[in-house]
Amino acid sequence: MKKILLLYLSLLLSVFCVYGQETDKPRSTRPLTKWEKRFGQVKYGNNVYRKGSNWFSVGYGLYGYNINKKAFNRNFSLAYHHRYKGVYFNGGWHFSSPNFFTDRPMDQVNDIHAGAGLRFEDRWYHFSFFIGPSFATTWTPNELNPKESFIHHQLGAHVEIQTIFKYFYDLGIGAALYGSFNKRYQVVGVQLQLYFSNAFVSKY
């Protein structure tokens, strides 16, 4: 019985020894993909950032031009931009009207849009271009009753060119040229935009 117990303990000891030797060996990591190499990490100051990160933008402008009515509009936008491999996609909401949306204007357009595009960035700048379809809801005032509007839903297109100065690598401010086009409400303009990305990885 003692011999069997000693044999069992010696087997357990040998297994632990072998396991300990294997865990001390350096383990190989998987090779980086093409996209991980292309969009690697960079160090600026004491921070590490990821290139090609996703970002969120908020825009506001006083000088959008309504092509249909030949009048200036205020505009507002929210958008999220996402990278998949080497291509960028976005989705967002755009609003244009002679008055801001908090005033409940009777003449307005609301776009829910999606698109694909390109992006170029460096330490100090970010430049992107997006184009794609939109689902537009337009409000057109009733000429017989100014307190009523005709509401229409239609497909359209949305295009945007965004240029940002990145004061921090993941935060910045800039401008965007945009166009929203559909059957009843076509507007082009410029916006002041705020840029927020998830590029930050860690402190160095």
C-alpha cells in the first residue's frame, strides 16, 4: 500500500514539474493581420493611441441654404463613424430649418442617413468624405393655415466632407460641408463640428 502511495505521489510530482517547465517557456503569439499592421498604435506624449479608430461627431451651423426656397437654414447633426477593415461607414441624423428644432418649426427636414466613405488622418488633422442614402421626413407649411404642415416621407441622399483639427489625438474641432437632397427639400451648407474618437488606448 505504501509503495502504491509513493508511486502515485511521484507521478503527481513529475506532472507538476513538467507543467511548470512548460509554463516557463515563451509562447508564440498569432501573427498580426494586415489591418492590425495598417492601423497600429502610436505614442504621442505620455499616451498611446490607436490609428483608424471610430469616432462620433456633433455639428451645428447657421448658414445652410435651402435650394427649393432660396433661403438660409439652421442645421444640426449627430453621427457615428465606424471602421470595418479598410472601409469606413457612418450613420446619423441631420436637421435643417429656418429655426432651431427646439422652436418646433413648421418648415423642416429630418434625415436619417447612412453611408460609406474614406478617411485620412495624422497627428494634427482628420479628413473624411461620406456619401449614402437617407430617409427624409419633410414638413411643408400649409399656405391656407400657417399652423399646419404637410408631412412627407421620401428617400434621398446625404453627402458630407469633414475636416478636423485634432488638438488632442482623440478630440478635435473643425468644419464640415454637407448636402441633403430629396424630392421636396434640398439643402447644402457648412457646420462647426466637434470630434470625439475612441483612439485612446492607455498611458505609456
